Amino acid sequence: MEHAECVLNYTSEFTTYEIFQSREAMIDWARNVGKKNGFAIIVKYSDSGGGRWTPRIKLACERSGNYRQKKKVKVYSHDENVRMTGTKKCDCPFLLKGEKYLTSHPATDDWMLHVVCGVHNHPAADNLEGHSYLGRLSHQENELLVDMSKSIVRPKDISVTLKQRNPLNVITMKTIYNVCHKFKVKEKPRRSQMQQLLGKLAKHEYIEWHRYERNTMVVTDLLWAHLFSLDLFRAFPRVLIMDCTYKTNRYGLPMLEINILPEVIVTDRELAFMNAIDVLRGNVSICALERILAETKRAESIGIDSSACAYVIRHTHGLPCAHEIAYYIRQLLPIPLETVHAHWRTLDIVKLPNKDKLELTCIPEVKSFKRIEELAHSLTHFHEKPARTEYWMTMPNMGHLIRSSYNIVFCHFSAQQCLAFLPLRSDPLPPLDRTEISIGFVNENHFVEAYP
């Protein structure tokens, strides 16, 4: 015996003085108690009595009895590969006996349950998920599963609903898929999937058109539409919503193909971006929104990898960069207004009261940028007399300020280095509209304008 030394007594758990209203109620009670304790209870023997004696039934553990060999045992040689087999039968002595309770009213169907032997010679199962017997569905659960499958409910949600109705349910996803497949096969006897689809379209009064290859009778093109959808299209011909909700594409066909390109196409990615900038619209400038849109396109390939993003637009413009925008879109969060520099949030120029006086400064809050403080100081000279050395223009730092302030192409020539500065805050201009200024540093002490 496999578990001869293991003796577990569950007599007290199965002892009851309740009178059950039916035979099925008694069996369900015994099986539920078995599930709670990690055992599967089966019907071992049933006798209706035939009108000569009292109806009775015997319930036992699923591991009761011994395995009975149904096929002739084949003798294998040592050289042949022998398939290892086993059985869960271990001659468990657990046994319950149910009898019909006889009363003066023969129409009643009352039953009582007695414990003949409450001992198991094997340990209880720790997890009953996927059990071959306990994982079966009842008739009511099977009908509910089929109805939910018809309503296009996801298998995961079906499993949650069944377990909420019955906490002792140990059904698995494989069982749900098997029941759904069995129902679909029963629903379309001797019909192919294409025949089933065309039949459903005709049944629900869809407008359908298809084209097929005459030699092979294979459908090459298929189009269908609901009458209500056509009425909506006639009422609103300027807006057309297209969507694909298929889970798999078994035949490799294009499920959504647009042959005529419309003027505007809005996809779910743009909708996610619109939700992300919902807080920014009306609070920051349009130029900033355009740059954030450009960063959003980069976010599709960069993701939330900050090393690939390199914080370029964050340092140069004070706007959220690609990896930040990708994080907000994934979390379905709007881009906070605080992530946009105050420069882009100043939408108009109004005279404020003295107490709310707005001070504009280019000194950053980061104290480590001492060079920026020196440049800010050099820009504060507005006198006609010659400036001291501390107010002189230095390169290449002043080149960045000149090209961004005046939106021009600025070139600097000297014996040590030659530099070209391109605008960063505007789109490239055509050659005829482009303004270029060139200066040269001569005699190591002053600048002169250079002409081509």
C-alpha cells in the first residue's frame, strides 16, 4: 500500500444529523466538505431499491479500491523503452452511507448520511486546482459559461464569475476553453468557418458582399456592414471610425485596409497623447505643445529609457523629454504643468500689480552653473562708454544666445576655431528667407563683421 502508515481520521467533519431534502443535496454536501478538507468524494454504489427495500447510496474517496488492469500485460525486454505508468488508487477505506428517510408521506425525498469509516490512508491534497474530477462543472455552471461566452465575455472574467458564485470551484482556464470549443463545434455541425460566418451575417441581417476564386471556391474578399452603421455613416459622412478587435490572425489576412487616404487620421496613440496633454492645453504656448508632440513621436521608439533620451529638450528648452512623456502615457496620467518651464507658461504680457511683479531672469536655480551667471552679468551693460573686460562678448557661449534670440545663423571665425550656430527654437527657413551673420576675431582684441 502506498500510504499504509498515513492514517487521517475525518469522522467528525462528515458527521451530521441533518435531514437532506433530496439525494442530490446530500451528495453535494458531502462533496463540498471533502473539497474543504482536500479530498474528492465519488459515488461508489447506488441502489434505488426497486420498491422492495430502502434506497441507499455509498460515497467513497476517489482513491478507494485498487487499479484493475483492463489490457493484457505485455512483457518487455531490457532493451525496449518501457512507458512508466501509475495510479492514484491506494485502497482508501473512507466510506459514507446514505439512506432514504422513510416517513408517513411517500412523496417526500428526505435522506440521511452516516459515516461508516472516516479514515483516509493518504494525505490531503494541498491544491485542488486542475483536479480531474473536482474541476468538472455542474449543469448550471456549464449553462452560465456558455451564455457568457455568447456575450463575448473574456475567459478570465468567466473564471472570476464562476469562483465568485462558488468559492469551492477549482475550475481552470483549460476547462473553460474546452467548454467554449465544444459549444462552437456543436453550433456549426458540418460547416466550415466561412460558411458559419456567412450564415451568421444572413441571420442577423447584415449587408454582405464577397468575392471568391471560381476554380478553388476560396473567398478572396469579404465586406459586411450593419444597417445601423450605414445610417450613422449617412448622417455623419465626414467622420469614420475604423477599428480592429481580432485576437489572432490565423490566415495572415489584412484585417483593416484603407485604400483612400483621408485628410486626418486619429489613432489610439494620438488619443493617449491628447489625454496626456489635457492639463497643458490652454496653459502653455502652442510652440511648446508642438515640441512636446515631436518628443512624443520619439517616445514610441525610446520608451522610458532615460539614457537613450539624454534629457536634451529638458536642458535646452525646459520641457518634458521623450522618456518622461512615455512614462506618463503608460501610466495614463496627464503631463504635470510643473514639468514645463515658466517661460512657456507666460501666454500674455500684462501689467501686474507691484505685489505680483514678475521678475524675468536667466539665472538658473541650479547654483552649480556659474558660467551662466557670468553671461547674465555680461548682458547688463547698457552704457555708451566702452565696456570693461567683464562685459565683453565671449565665444562660443554668446553664439548660442545670439542665434536663439534673433533666430539667425551665426558664424564665428578666428585663428583658433571656426564655429556655426543654428537656431534651435524654430523650424528651418528657406534659403531666401534665411538671415546669416558672420564675425571675425582679429588682432586678438576685437570683432569685425565678415562678408562673403
